[in-house]
Amino acid sequence: MFKGKKLLATTLTLSMLMTTALGCGVTEKQENSTADTQQGTEKVQTEAEGEKAENSESADSSDWAAENKLNETESSEELYQKALETAGGEIHVYTVSGRMENVKETFEEDYPGLTLVVHDMNVNELLEKFSREYEAGIYTADVIHVKEQTGQILKEYVETGMMHNYQPEDIFGDVDEEYLQLTPMYFEADWWYYNSDQYDECPIDSWWDLTREEWNGKFMIVDPLTDVGYMAFLTTIVENADMMAESYKEEFGEDIVLADDEPNAGYAFLKRFAQNNPIFETSSNNIVKAVGAEGQTDAPLGYAVSSKIRERDQQGYKLGIDPENFSPACGIYGMNVVEIADHAPNPDGAKLLVRYLTGDTDGTARGFEPYNTLGGWSVRSNVPKVEGNIDFEDYNAFPQDFDYTYEHLNEVQEYWISVQP
């Protein structure tokens, strides 16, 4: 009924392309796109010249941020009046979300005279376009909205000064500091879905369950070689090998015995998981449809983005979840961030839009409404909670270090390819 794994030759070809793109960093997960990542052309210059140019650009971007008060808190009304007088009142947002069109409608109603120009792209197109324009000195984007899971946005864009954090105290003063390396807007996650007609409760409660023979070929996941966000997740499993070892002992009642090609319990899980024949898909949409369709007697399990739980109501899919009781953790967060582009043509408009998208001072600005759905969480405590959503704190997440993910993703990817059956 369900198609199995892609041919290894196809996987290897795709991986070679991705490895080239990921040599100095990695792109993040975008749910409905495949990885078409491209690495920019390297500049031909001496090491000394490169360091000098980098330091000059960094200083220039820092000066620009200070001159445009990105470290200050101004009211939305102040920013509105100044934004009207800049760049013809236009604000350009580069986004990975089609829901930004809904934001455009309310934003222009709430701030007459301003025009929100939405550039909706998949993440690879967005980063390529922005990087190419920036290197050419063409400044079009005001705000960048992407999802960060791999450390690329932090390491290659914010830390280099190509994008800037804007965190006014009246909005971000109560946000946990661990999330403020970037400017967070909201979180999504991933969890296991089961068919609630077929099962009264989730039939698995551990990642190690997916290595058992009874689940061979009966579970679905977005192919990590076509969606780097899932490869970031596999990298986090390796990072937390001690947790995986403890979970193995809880599940099987004995310490894990590693094979010669299993450096630690995280890698051991990856190998055994891969060799239990997961069904690879290209999107979470396809997964929840396959899992939740009515009338099934042998529905697969499916690991997909948390926001797809809304399909339970919208499409009538029979979807069950239990992310709070999964060992050793359920997954990692995908942090949607809103960064201000260096040399944004309308910096005051950019600041206003960031405030609007994050709910403004009292958390009720309409800019966040399209994103305030089941399976998604604001970073702020005063944004109204969606009825039926689990609490953000109740999602059982693996600890994740962006530096670790950024530095080790390639080697985890190579191991993943090597253990495919």
C-alpha cells in the first residue's frame, strides 16, 4: 500500500549535492520543499584581505544597526509615522510562509499608507536571493522570516552582520534568554502521529520502538536527505547519545552493546532505525494524510511537523498524538525567526513589522493571528493560547546546541547514507 525507500543511487546523488552546499553551514527545514541548496561563489582573495574585508563589513553593519536604533525600544506609533516617510511607505518581507499574505491584509488595514510587499519563497531560494543581492550591494529586503534548526541563520547571517536581531524590551523582556540568540517569533516542533480510529493510544513510547521488527516498514518520516531540518534532528540525537543509551536500557532492560560501526548510542539508533525500513516522504502534508485517512486497518505511524495537527479539524483526519510521554524526548523545536536585513531600505517599517508579527506590547496585535494555531507556540507568555494546544513547556524536547548541529551535521549525514539498507 505504501511505497518504500528511494533508490540508494538517488539518495547518494542528492547527498553529494547537499554536501557541497553544506560545506560551510547548513540550511534549515522548509516543510514542502526539497533541498536545492547552493553554496555561493567563493571570493578569490588572500587570507589577510579576506579578514580585512570581513572586519570592515562587520563594523559597517554594526554602525548601521546602531544608527537605526535597533538596540532601542520605540512605540509602534513612533515607528509608523517614520515608516510612512521612508521608501515610499513600502516594507519588503522575505518569508517562507504563505500565511504572510494574511498578515499583509491586516497590517495594511491597521497602518494605512504602508504597503507590505510579500516575497514568498522556499528557504533555499530565499537565502540564495538575499545573499546574492547583499553581496551585490542591492538592498531590497527589510525583514527576513525563516525557520532556524541548523545554526545556519545564526552563524552565517546574524553573527556576520548580514541580518540583525531587534528585541525591544517591551516585547522580549520576559522571553527566556536561551532563545534570544536570534529574534524568535514562534515555535513549531515534530511529533509522532497515529491513526486514532485504529489505536486508542499511541502504540509507541520510545524512539527505540522504531527499531523493533514489528514496526519494520510501518512508519513514515520526511526524508532527511531532502529536508535538512530532519537531518538536524538526527544530528541532535547523536549529540544526546547519553540520553539515547539511558532510553535503550529503559526499553530493553540492559545496556546497549555497540557494533564496530556504531560510535555511540546515537549513531547506533540511526543505523538500526534506518535499517528498519522507514517510509520516506517529501512532506508532512503527505504523512498526515497517509496516517489519518479514514477507513484504514493497517495505518502507518508518521513523524511530521506539529502544526499539521490542525488537519484533524480542517480535513477530518483521524490523528492522535502523545508528545509528552515519549522517551527520551520527542524531537526538537523549529524556531521561526524574524530578522532585520542589514541596510534595510525602511528600517523603521522593519521594526514595526517585527513588533506586529510578535503581537506588539500586549500580545494581541493581529500580525501573529495566522501563526497562532494548534501545534505552534508564541515565545511570549502574554499571547493568547490556542484552545486545545498542549503547553509549550509540556513538549518533551531534546536539548539542542546550534553550534554542535552546525559543526557536525555533515558527518552525521555521511553516516546516515552509509547505513542505508
